[in-house]
Amino acid sequence: MSVTTKRQMTLVAFLQAQNCSNYAASWRHPATAQDFATPQYYQRIARTLEEGKFDLAFFDDRLAMPDIFNDDYAETVRHGIRAVKMDLPAILMAMGLCTQHLGLGATYSTTYYEPYHVARVFATLDLMTGGRVAWNVVTSLNDAEAANFGRDQLLDHDTRYDRADEFMEIVHGHWDSWEDGAIVQDRVSGLFADPAKVRRIDYAGRWLRSRGPLTVPRSAQGHPVIIQAGQSGRGREFAARWAELVFVIHANIELAKRYYQEFKQRVIDRRRDPTKIRITPAIYAIVGETQTMAEDKMALIDNLAKPIDALTLLSEVLNFDFGAKGMDEPFTADELASATGLQGIRDRVIQLSGLSNPTVRDFLHFSGRGTIRELPAFVGNPGLVADHLEEWFNGEACDGFVLAATHMPGSYEDFVRLVLPELQRRGLFRTEYPGSTLRETLGFAQPALGSWRAPGT
């Protein structure tokens, strides 16, 4: 069998362990399955994604029900605006048990968990799935999450990232506790493992301390793949240091191209190989056998969203009560500075609107939050959708895509059935998995012990 050297797309499915996809209105879609609280729901999706040879199924997460809008959760519950949020490791295991190749990614916070715990959870998941796990690193984003963990308020934005750097050093240090080949299991000599190949981390930083060694040995892929989605200036620096997969949101291809070049240069400045970091923007693909069928699907999906979805979700991600301002009242400079959540959304609204003090209505329009317009939506027949994907990919706007779902599981079923054969025909996507681990799927080498350390340290 010949081995292709042509650059191919990375494809990631954007999932939620919720009553809806990241499109909050998706639960209202007549074709959305309603058994989201069962393992069978996630296993059906996993089988579909593995049939399509997707790299990874990735779960976003928050640690609180959206309740910042009007300081209440009632509208969230009433309208099903990401009201249900389940813990992710059990769901990853349910999906891992029914698949053999599909990568499985979960979000865990560096702000509210302990680094030893995170290192142990993800190392164990990686062993139990044969080396197919990824960790999406987040610093959390609002006061509702802080309150659930007994904190008065969220740490400021840059401090969260400074602390997260220490967190990452500890986690990676623990993942290096066991060398490959440390476990001997020699019944004759009585030697279980070589103590010279197991080590403590003995880490003491400004915010965090941990001793070790970790009680979980290395997996088939060395350690889990690192995902990050920071789009603020400080977030990009963090991602350039740590990330292997970078998830982004861009309104159009020109913005995506600028980010792609700028971020790859940050990676080079960190003395890392930019070809080993994948940038994958989130998109919707609404595909039909014909253009008319796709447009009809789009019209139905678009009409599912309600204004309350956007107001609730903007309040959640910006950590600011959008119910406290009139629709056409500009935000003050102090209010914008106090929106300490996802600063990338705030900055994007300012950039796209051209206004230094946008209004609530501007945020609704230019963020697209809670609507199908939050992400680029490629709508059309299989050939046209593939054309859009190819334009971004070959135009150096990305290394692949994070496919968000408008309804579950139909979005993924349509994509696998209609679009993937066209991408494969063009040589843009694999027809078989190259190996068994996520790193093999991504074309990443197993990381050597200590390879995470900054050069010269």
C-alpha cells in the first residue's frame, strides 16, 4: 500500500454532555434525539464519527448552569439553554468502549481542580482507551463557576493563565513520573518495577505545589494530547506554549488567515515545530443532496433560536449581566474591562462592529451568540460544502475543522454520508486510520520525557 504525503485535514466533532449541542436551540429540532442522559446517545455518535474516520470527538464544558442573566437560572431551565451539564470522564469511557480508533477529548479546568487529580484522571482514561485521549485545558470564565466551588469571584484573566502555566508544569511533570519500560513484572525475581525509572516531581511554585510520583504509568501515546482555545493575547501565548490542537472561532476566512499566520509565528518563537500544532476553527455544515434541500434545512435550524438564548449565553461567557443594560445602551470602558470571561468574544465584537463601546444589540449581532451565525455556516450540496472546506484548508486559514452540530446526531450523520466521500475523493481526508492512538491519527510522535519543558530549562 502506498503512503500518502499530501497534507490532509484534521476533523474534530464539537460535542456537549448536555441537553443540546453548542447550538443551544438544537434540542428544539424535530430530529434531535432526546435520550442525552444515556450512554447509548453518545455511543451512537461515536460510532458514526469512527465510521467517518474523524480524528477526535471533543467535549466542551462549563462548571455552572448559566445564571448570570438577571442573576437567575429560571430562563435557562425554562428554555433548555445548556441547562444540563454532566461530568465527562464517564461519557468518554462509554464512547471509548464502543470504538477502537476515535480520539476522545474532554474539558477540565485548571482553576477549580487540582493538578494531581487531573493528571491521574486523564492518564487513567488514556490507558483505558489505548492512548486515545485529549485534555482541553480551560481556566474557566465566570463567577457562577467560582460560586459552585466556594470562591467569592473569578480570578482576573491574566492571573488565571499565569496560574495555569504552573498547573501544566505539574501535570506534565506527573505524566513523566514513569519511564517507558519501568514496569517489569518479573515473578521469578519478585521485581514489579524499576524504582530508578519512577520519579517524584517535587514542584513548588507561586500558586501550586505537588510532590508525586503519579500512580499511573505512561500510555501507548506517552500522554494525552493537549487542546486549548485561548484567543485573547494572553490565551494565545498560553496556547503557543502548551497546545497541540488549537480550537478557534473566526467570522470569515480573512480573519482566519491572519490568525493562522500570527499564531504559527508565536509557536516558532517558542522554538516549537509549527507543523505539529493544528489550528482548527469551528464551523457548521448544513448539507443536503441538493442546494434547495440544504437551504430548507438551514431555514428550519435558523428559526429555532430565541433572543433569550443569546442574552443568557453572552452573560455566561462574558461574566456580565446583559439584563442590566438597555439594548441600545453602549458599554462603558469600565464595563468592557470587567467582562472577564472569554475576552476573545468581546474583542471580536469590537473588531467587527468598529465600535470601541458597542451596545447590547451590537453584541447580539456581531457575536452571533446563541444563533447559527455564531460560526461560519457552510450550506449547500456536498460539492459546495467541500469547496468551502477546501478553500479554507488550502488557503492556509486552518489545518482542519471543528464540526459543530445543529442537531444530534443528524449533523454528523449527514456530514459522514454526504461530505466525507467528496473530501476523500479530493485526497483531503483519510480513508483509513493510520494507527491506534490519537497521536498516530494526528501524525504526532510520542512525546519524550521532559519534552514539554521550555528550551533551556
